[in-house]
Amino acid sequence: MVTYSASRNTLQALAAAIPSLELPAEAHAETLRTISNVVHTAVGASAHPIIDGVVRAHRTPEPDGALVAVLGRPERLDQYAAALAVATAAHLDDYDDTHLATVIHPGAACLGAGLAVGQAQQASGAEFVHAFALGVEVQLRLGLALTDKHYDAGWHITGTCGVTGAAVTAGLLAGLREDELATALALAISQTVGHREGFGSAVKPINAGKAAANGVLSVLLARGGFTAPASALDGPNGFFAVLSSASEPDIALADLGERWHLLDNTYKPYPCGIVSHPAIDAAVELHPELAGRRVVSGTLRCHPLVPELTGNPDPVNGLQARFSTVHGVATGLLDGTVGLPQYADERAVAPEVATLRRAIALAPDDDCRRDEATLTVTLDDGATCEAHVTHARGSLARPLTDEELADKGLRLVSPMLGERAPALAEAVRDLPNSPDLTTVLATAHPEPTS
Amino acid sequence: MTLTADFCDFAADVSLSDLSPEAHAAAVSTLGNALALMVGAGEQPAVDSTVGALAALRGPDAVPLLGRTDSLPAQWAALVHGFAGHLEDFDDTHPASIVHPGPPVVAAALSAAARSGATGSELLTAVAAGVEVALRVGVALTPDALARGWHMTGVSTGIGAAIAAGRLLRLPAKRLHDAVGIASTQAAGLLEALGTMAKPLHPGKAAANGFEAAVLAGNGLDGPAEPIAGRRGLLALHAGQTDGAAAARDGLGKRWEIEDNEIKPYACGVVSHALIEVATEAARQLAGPPRSVRLTVNPFVLVAMGRTDPVDQLEAKFSATHCFAVGYRYGQAGPPEFADEVVNDASVIDLRRRCVLVPDDSVPRYGVRAEITGDDGTVWRAERDHPPVLDADGVRRKATALTEPVLGERAAKFVELAFRPGDWPVDTLLRAGVAEKPAS
């Protein structure tokens, strides 16, 4: 409704361009990897008490045709609540995906919004994949345009940018007209979520969950005739001006349709903050060399973001342990593998783990890259061992292979799905040829239907 | 103690007898005014659109919508009530922070009270606590958050809504603290939205988010220790400072920010209220339309209300020249003076175009220096430093005028309930405030 006549209108340019963008083969393949990864993390966390709480808060006593399936859960919820539950679960274990340049975890919000609206609209698998990809691409572009000043200030960019991605994914699946899609994006910008203060509590995954849910809400309101500022991105009090001290808005549209930032998405090999990953690689690498000897002290040379983001020296539960690099190092040294069991509440407070955590010192170094670390340990017989990781597993320089991703997925969902676990990856792989989303949802259902 | 813990202890412990007489009167006016606005706006097309958009959503229970014949799940009733209460920009203003606290806090509280079966006086207490916290969050964010481009109501009131809803849902102190954490991370809303439906969505969403945060916390979701004043929390991110925490905490429970909450006499941004008063006076002094109008105002007036050619109701709310024009032409500026027909009336357009806004830092934010030249060349000057305010009787008269077109002769009973919260269940108030279903 409101016209905006500045020289640049990123909002309208995006809304005009997005619906007809075709995915090149490489981008299409990476989108399927992103979807498969977050489908598995969402199912893996779907029975967590936080998701129980979300579902209880939104449960409907008398189910009707307005409800949709919730990936990995037996209940059906409305589109908003289903998006909230699924996206919260997808990000809950901090095991999802990361676009390293922005630190956005883009998959969760698009999965939550896309499955909810995709079901309501009876979208095909191909439509879902397309809408998901563009939701990821738009939020990465907006995140890049905010520059690293945005995340550095303390925003949880997965929420602040995720809501725009969710609105795009949901809006495309809902078949919004170009002007409605612009309105939905503007309404999403009125509903940004995410302070990093919440890290280590349920607020962190809820930021991703609300990004998805608010994206769905934006689409419902836009379709219902809402008006919103056409200048929401570029205006003097718009997204670029307010959410970063150094935005570079031109990045949002640069080479749109040619350069696909979603190709830079990476997948987490360990269920914790990504800055811990090279340190954990080093610990896992050293495990066999210990040969039963006890580590008496250790030093981790690491990027300065390690103490900033994951510096908790003494976590008291699994959620806090995800923000403790020394916990990942300690369990890597002790167990030789780091997965969800290493982030269980019991493991977080195990005395041997706590003792070893206290023996590891962080040595932040400005010359150390984010995906690099050096771990030096002294053993009880006086020997020292060292491991240097140049690029962490799962980094852009050393991406997880399809086999590693499949293995990660199986380990995530097997406790939930048992022998049906391998079928979930197959169902995702078949999405481009699926008439709807029911196979993925039915495969992830905790109680198999005959 | 963290600021968040102080807020939660205050909100959990406070009772009506702790309020100063002025704070008690302000809480009654804030509650009654917000309820009347929700009834009055119930049948607005923008509210129809909102309710229609939310029709696909479900929830554990249904709450009747004030001024309407339908109902929605509690969280979405909170959104609609917060939206409707702010839609006309006729609600309330805390001048120091420019927060409009009434509709979002009252909307969340209504849904929570409906769910828990709370009474009118419990509703009033929760609203007093929630508004007090919202205003103190606003004070802590002032002036930096506004200068950065945040809509103060959007970023301040979700926490107050969570406090009010959490108290009514009888959350223990630890859960109330978690609810504030879940609400705080959702503080949102840019000034860019002024003049569109996204603006009233901000208090609507703050109400829904605050209510939902209380429900999620009640279901076991936790939050951080210091979501408001922490290093990566609300103040640090939206205002770029955490020093405001001291002002937010100062005299909590003894000195009441809610005493300063002012009920709007006119249905538009408060920075133009002095202009309307001056226009009304000028029209009595000068015969016929003025030749020219020179309005010297604080530069913020142009930022917030600088639209010169509004085309519809919501744009006109952000046009100081429209406000002057209707004040001059009609002697008032209630919801009817912002209807699309009036916005596009030739004589109003003509009046708007005779007005010039001149920014000047020396004029107070809520003041004006007016120089109006009549048709015969007579020059009339006026100076105002403060906006006009409504007294308690004026607030009740306003509530009656707002609700009578919707409720008819039932309006008197609704206004009586809204302004005299007692031991009756909130359900009684909701039933009194819904529109009658047309006979089928």
C-alpha cells in the first residue's frame, strides 16, 4: 500500500525476483543436504522436554482440519505452533547447520515454516525444496548485508534474519502475490527475534522457533490484507539502518540468481557451538595417543571467539555444556567421540569430566582462524602430546561428506525411529519427486502407521 | 540482584494497597481506557482483517473479543486486543519514554485472567505491575533506543505483558523470571512501520508474545539470568548501553512511573496534541480558513508525524498538519476526524496545505510555537510547552463515547465494570464488552 520512492528498494526487488528464480543443480543438491540435516536434527530432538513444553502450551483439545502434522511428534498443531515446535527442535541440540560468514543457522526456521505451510497448502515436494532454498538464500543475503557488526553486537542472527527466511519460504508455499510477499517480508521485519544473552537457556532454540512461527504469522497477515512499510529494509529507520552499525545493503541483491550463498552452508559434526569444533577435532585425534594415561593439564590455542561464546568453564547441565569448549575437549579426550551422549546432563556433571575441564586452559590467539585450533596436553607420566587442526571437520574447507551426513542423521534419529531410521533420509532424497510432504512426515512419526 | 529479579520480585509481591493514590487512579484509567478502545475499534476493517488472518489458528481455549461477536484462542485474542487498542493511536503515553503501555499489557492480562478465572481487582493489580515494569524498561532504553529507530512500545511492552500474564497465571517467581527472558529476546518493532498496520501490530504482538512467554515458562522453558541488563540483553542491543538499568530500578515499589501515564485526548501521536489544542483555539479567534499557518515544532515531530499528504486513516495519524487541519475545521480530533473520508475531504486537504512545519530544537517535544494568519491578515500567535491531558472524568467520558456506538445502552454497564474493578470474574467484563450478535 505504501509507496517508497528511494533509489533502492531491496524489499520490492527481492519480492519481485524470488518467485521465479530457478535453482542450478549444485544449489539444488546442497539444499537437499541442508533439508536432510535439519530434518534429522529436528526429529532427534523432538521428544526433548522443551518441545514437550511447546506442544503442551499450544495443544488444541478438539482437533480439526486446520491442524498439521508436527515432524517427529504424535500431536497435530496449527501452522504457527507446528512451525514453532519443529524449528525449536531443529536448533535445540545446536547440531544443525551454520553459514560461517554470518553465523546464521538457516535451516531450522525454513524447515519449521515450510513444513507447516507446505502441509496446509498441500505443496509438492519440489515446491517445498524451492521455497526452502529461497528462504535460506534470502536470510543469508540479509545477514551478509548487516555485516559481522550485527552478530558481534550481540544479536542472535539466526532469529533476526531467520524470520525473513521463514516468511519467504512460507510466502512462496502460500502462493502470495508479489505485493503480498513484500508485505510479509516487511511484517517479518517488525517481528525480529534474538538476543545472544539467551544462549545456554531454552531461549536460544526458541529464537529459531519464533523466527519460523513469526514468518508463518507474517504470511497469514499479509494474505489477510495487512499493510506494512515498503521501506522496511532500506528506510531511515529500517532493518539495515537499525540492526547494524555498518550495513552494506547492496550485498542483499548482488548477483541474485547467479551467486548462491546457500552453497556455503555447513553441517555440524558435533552438537555444540561451532567455534568449539576444531578443538574437539583435536581432542578426538589425541584420544588414541593417550593409551590409558591420564591428562593432568592442557592448553588450547584458539580463536578469541572461543572464550567469548563458549567460555563456560563449569557447565551444570547439557545445555550449558554446549557453550563450554573445555567440556567438548574433555569428553573428546576421555571418550574419543563427541555426540549427543557427551552432552547429556549426566555427562555434563560427571566428576572425571569436570576435573579434566578444569585442567584445560584457553589461550586465545588473534592469529588463530575460527576453524583452527592446537591442543597440547601433559600426561601423568610426564609425556606431552599435541594435535593441530588446520580446518575443522564440517568447515567449508573440509565439508562433511554425504556419507558422514547420513551417518550423523542415523545416529540422531535411531533412538526415536529404530529400524525405520534409514527411511527418513530416503524420504528426504525423494522429495523432488514427491506429490506432497506426507512421506517425510509419516516416516518421522514416532508411532508407525501400518 | 539483577534488574530482572528485582522486577519479578516486585511484580510477584505487589498488592493494590501498595500503590499510591495517584498510581491507583492511573492504573484504573489505564485499564479502563484500554478496554474502551478495544471495544470501540472492534468493528474496524483493520481488526476484521486481523481476526480473519488468524482464523486458521487454534489453541487450548477461546477468549471472546471485545467489541465483536467472535472469539479466538487466548494468545491470538491478546494479539487482536493489543492491536485494536492501539489502532486509533488514541490510547495513552508515558511522556518520558514515549511508551504506550495500556493496550499490550491489558490485552495479555485479559487473556491470562480469562484462562485462570481471575477477578477484576486481580486484573487491575497485574496491569499496574505490568505497566510499571514496561515503563521502567522504557525509561532504561531512553533516549538511545528511540534515536536508533526502535518503536518504544514494541520493544518495551512485551516484558510488561509477560509480567502481567505471568502473575495472573500464578507463575512462581522463578518461572516469572523465565517468562521475562522469553519475552525480552522478542523485543521488536521499527519506527519505519509508523503509518501502516505494522505499527499497531507491534503492541498486538507484544501482548501475544508476553502471554505466550508466560505460558511457555509455565511449561518448563527457561531463560537467562539477566535478559534485560545483561551484556547481550535488551538494553545492550536496543539502546547500546546498560547504564539505564539504574534509572529503571530507582524507587521501584515506592515511586510510580504509572502516575505519569497520560490518557490521550486526541486519536493521534501525542507530539501533535498541543497543535490540535492551538488549532481549536485559533478557529475560535479567526473567522474562516486561515491564509497561512506556521507551526514551529521539535524536530522529532517531523520524524514521527511529518507526513504532509496522507491518503488514509493510518497515514493521517502520522501527519501533524492533518491534526492541525481537523482541529481547526472540526474543533476535535477523535477517531471520526481520521476516517478516510475526512482525510480525503477537499477542505481538509486545503487546510493541510496551508500549514508549514518548521523544526526547531528549542521547542519542547510536546510543545508548539504557532503563528496563524487569518484571511484578513490578522496574525494570531500561541505557545504551548505541554500537551493537554484528560482528567479522570474526561477519561470516563471518552470511554463512554468510544463504547456507545458498539454496545448501545449496554455501554454504561461496561464502563462501570471497566473503571471499577472488583471481585467479579473477568469473564463478566468480557461478556459485557462483546457486541450483540445480530438477530438471525
